[in-house]
Amino acid sequence: MAVLSSPIQLVQSIPLVTRSLTIATIVCSGIYAWLCYQGMAKTAGQYMLLLPGSSLFTPWTLLTSAFVEPSVLEVGVIYPNHRQVIDLIN
């Protein structure tokens, strides 16, 4: 295993698909967190997450839910309106 001399070489050694999926996850999760911070957690949850019974009317959530990490443990960021999304599920 070669020793990488700079962080740029480390990023360049990661496959393009992996980098693209990681960036998509970070961007979508950031948009979701920002919408929750703005007080739109219910709307964001309906249009970005896969909720039981709603995917029939919002089929794009089958794709977007793969890139959104709503949990604090998954993202590592705490945002204030996370409880509203949990209330949607229950």
C-alpha cells in the first residue's frame, strides 16, 4: 500500500462513483437539515423521505430517500425540528 503524500491524492484515489454518492448524500442531507431548521420539517419529510403510505403519491422519494440522512447519529449534526419528522412516522 502506497503512502499518500497529500489529501488531494487521497481524494483522487477514491473512485468517482463513491465520491459522487458521498457528495449527493451530503448535499441532500444538508438541504433537509436546512429545511428543518427553517421550520419546514413536515413538508421536507413528506417530499424527501420515504414515509409509509405517502410514496404512492410522491414516487420521487424512492430516489431522494436514499440520499437523505435524517438521524443525528447518521449525519452527526443536531438540528432543532427533528422531533416533527418522528411525529410524522408515528
